[in-house]
Amino acid sequence: MILIVEDEVHCRDTLCDALVDEGYSVDVARDGHEAMDKLATARPALLILDLRMPGMSGNTLYDEMQKSPELAGIPVLVTTADPARAPRGVPILAKPLRLDKLLSLVAFACGRV
């Protein structure tokens, strides 16, 4: 399962549809708080994370995940219009998103390459 954490409805729905069309199981969260609730009961194979969100930002969510041994090992792909804000060492997909690049990075992270 891939967890998409994105506050923009259009972007979230587009990502979800594209990944489902490729055969992935997908769940979504509207912000970092909702993502943390979902991570309390599920371990996704990949987390696609927007950085700028109301409530708990993507950076705060990422920092919280790194504090937990169970969550720190979940691969993260950051989507952002401002790559300079991304955590160091995390793969970044700049917005506006290119679908071919997204699918390539997801396939690699999920071991489909």
C-alpha cells in the first residue's frame, strides 16, 4: 500500500488515480495528523509526502516518523514546489508533477524495477 499525504484535493486525486491505474493499493491522508493516525495501524510500502500542508506540515510529519523505529524505515518520496525545503537525503519530485517521473520513482521504491 502507498500512502499519499497531500492537502490539495486535485493533486491527491490525480496521484491516487494514476497509482491505482498502475495496480498499486493506495490510501490517502489530507495532512500530517491524518497520516499519523493511519500510520498507527498500517505500514505502507511508500509514503508520498507533500511538504506544505495546514495543521501538521510534511516536514514535521517526516521528523516525527524519524523518531520512531517502526516509522523511520518507511520509504518517503517528497512532492514539493520548493525542493530546498525537503529533508536531506529524501527523493524529491518537484511540482508540477511529471507522471512518468512519479511512476518511475514509485516503481523503484516499491521494487517493481
